[in-house]
Amino acid sequence: MKNAELFSEFDPISTEAWWAKIEQDLKGKPLEDLDWEVEEGLTLKPFYRKEDLKGDAAPLLPKPDNNWQIQEEIEVADGVTAAKKANKQALATLMQGATAINYTLDNVTSEKDFATLLKGIHLNMMSMYFGGLFTESEPGTVLEYFSKYIKKNKINAKKLYGGVLVDPVGFFVDTGEYYETYEQDMMEVEGALLLAKERLPNFTVINVDTTSFHNQGTQATQELAIALSIGSEYLTRLSEFELAPETIARHTQFTFCAASSYFVEMAKLRAFRRLWNEVQKAYDIAAPTPTRIHAKTSLRTQSEDTHTNMIHATTEAMSAILGGADYVTVQPADLILGEPEDFTRRIARNVQHILKHESYFDRVVDPAAGSYYIETLTEKMATVAWEKFQKIEAGGGIVAFMGEEE
């Protein structure tokens, strides 16, 4: 029996019949009381049906499965001892199932320190990222160190994945300051982009990071609008350096937090993929680069109760994965209390192992596709976020917009 015939013996129930039953059960209570105001300008009805969908419900992800990278952040302080400690932690983390490492560099000032960080790591079997203040201020130096290391060790650069994570525009939006000046920061990004294009074609350079805005309480659609505006700023300004928009987009990723509102966070990532594709088309990118998304569990939802934090992290990771994140970082449950313990790091890592190897979240592409509720929520979030994005662009872009607010 075909799926279309599975319920053929049952009469279809109209939307009107559903509403009539709900009105009967409410016993005079207004139907509007069941509406959920997600945020200002975004309200959801208690249920949705097929006729509420706009357009098709094809999967948003241009890949054969829903596989993602299990990423872990490792802070690196100054000096050889710190580099050795970080390297030891990275090796242990990779042995325990992580597939991507993000070294957060405070001040790695020599090639020797850098080589120490990479010692014993099989770079062609994982993704290697570099973030932190040192990377933000000197991305070209980090790429040079990395390039020299892989050349010395005869590693094929074209088969390596990862990136240096810089976002001077986001830093300005968050703090009102630049690392140097706007022009100098953009020139640093341009240099890193050119270096990556030449030597590391699969490396990210620009990381539009909205996590600080999220943790300060920003609404979901505002996060999307800010990310779109910052991404658009890079496309506009770096194109003035005669970089092709396709090159800029290919070396750009976006980092979002996933919080405790399960379906909202799922729809947030799905909505962003649609919106960033539209932005790329506006810059005449004929074949938009698939949006690369890194999702982190929220610090905003963490409390001093680490066991509760573990539960939050699990549902937040589920939202991120079902929303189509390419890289996921589960924050240790005691992160807001100070230096995470080995135990909480292991639990954070194991959350993703369970979701992948026991729950098989990696098997189905965009599993939310076709859900009337999530598709409608995705569409509504995209619409509200796009309106906010257009308001920022009408003000001259994110840099000018923030300058006016100051």
C-alpha cells in the first residue's frame, strides 16, 4: 500500500472542524488566548495545517545527510607551557570523539609555540580552528604559522578544513571599538582572505559571531538581522578591495547560540539559511555558497546547578542539530563557574555522541522539513528578521546604524 493511501479509509477533517472542536472545549474562552507571542511582531497560533504553508517544504540543506562536526574550544594562554597543556588536552579530546578543535589564542607569538599546539594532531582527519584575541588582531600571522607548519610536514593543504575566526565588525557592534581602525581591521581581513584563497581553500576567515548579543538577551529575529547586516558589511567593504563576493562568501561562517526555546532555535537556523542565500543573490552570486553555521549551547540559560545545565545543553544541542548546524559546541555545564572540569567536558562531548551514534540525528537531512508548525515558524521568523535587516541597511549598514545609536 502506498503512503498516499494509508489513511484513505478515514474522512478528512477540515480546519473549521478543528476550530469548532477547540471552541467547544474552551467553553467560551477566547481562541486568541491560545496564541503564543514568541517576541514582538512574531505570534503563533496553537496549531497549523498544510494550507498554512507557503511554497514547498524541500530540505534546506544541500548535503546527503545531516552529519555535523563535534567541536570543542580549548583556551591557550601565553608561553610554551600553556601550548603544551593545550596540545595535550586537544589530543585527549580528539581521542574521545571530537572532530573539530578551536584553539582560543590569547598570545601565541612564535612559530615554535604554534608547532607545539599542533604536535601529534592528524590535521587531515579533523577540522582545526583558531580564534581568540591574537587571531582577531593578527589573522595573517596565524595563517602564516599554520601554512609553514603544514608545508614543513608535507600535508596537503587542499584537504584541510577549519579556519581563522575574525569578526572586527561584530567586535565593533558589541563594544563600540575596533582592534585598530576600521580600515586597518578590514585590511587584515583582506590579507587573510587572500592567503586562505591561495593556500587553504577550505578555510574560513570571517566568523560572524552573534553569541555575545544572544547572551545579553537579544531576541532571536534580532540575532538574525544583526548576522545578516554584519555579513553584508563584509561583502560590501571587502568587494571594494576587488575581492569577488563569491570568495568572501566562501570563506565566511556564522556562529549562533541555541537556547532553551526548542522549536524557535531550530527555526532560527533554518530561517537564516534562507535569508543568507537571498543576501548572496543580491550581490550577484549566481550559485550561493551553502551557509556554514556553527552553533553553541547558550550561556544565558546556565545556572549554578550543573545538572540542570546538562539537561539544557542536551535540548539546545538537539535544536541546533535538527536546525542544520554544521559544527556544534556543547558548553561544559560548569563554564560560568570558572575553569571547566574534565568530567563536565566529557559529558558535554558525550551529549553529541548520544545524539549521533544512538539517536541517529545525522541520518536524515533537515528532519524538520514539512512540519507545518516549524515551517510556519521558520517563515515568520525569516519575515520579521528580514524587516529588521532592511531597517539597518536603510540606515547605511550596521556600522553606520550603530554609530547613529551612539
